[in-house]
Amino acid sequence: MTIISMIGLLAAALTTISFLPQAIKTIKEKDTGSISLGMYSLFTTGVLLWLIYGISIMDIPIIAANLVTFALASFILGMKLKYK
């Protein structure tokens, strides 16, 4: 594994993990009032496009990061829609 791949995997891990506190808070409190529907809709769509891009070029760090981030962002977006 190259240093560039390791940097990509570390970046993927850190940016993906950053969504866990919001997801956990949303699950516990069921409060999504401070979350912007527009921002999360755009963000989730962007992450989905990054995932499609990563799959198309077979780039594991991009695929891994965006697969997990898409799942977490989709969950938060779903909770926002449910508890709106």
C-alpha cells in the first residue's frame, strides 16, 4: 500500500467518523430542529455522487468513505424528515 493510499484511507476514516456524533445525538434526542434540511439533502446527494464516482474508478478509499458517510447522512436526513 502506498503512502498516498494510506493518506486517502485515513482521510476517509476521519471524515466518516465525524458523522457519528451527530447520528448518535439524533438517535438519542430525536431532535433535528437545528439540522438544515436543504444542507443535508444537498450533502447526501453529493456523497452519493462521490460514491458513484469512486465505484466507477474503483478507488477503495473514496468508495469506503462515501459508502459509510452516505449511510450515516441518509439516516440523519431520514430522521430530519420523520421528526420535522
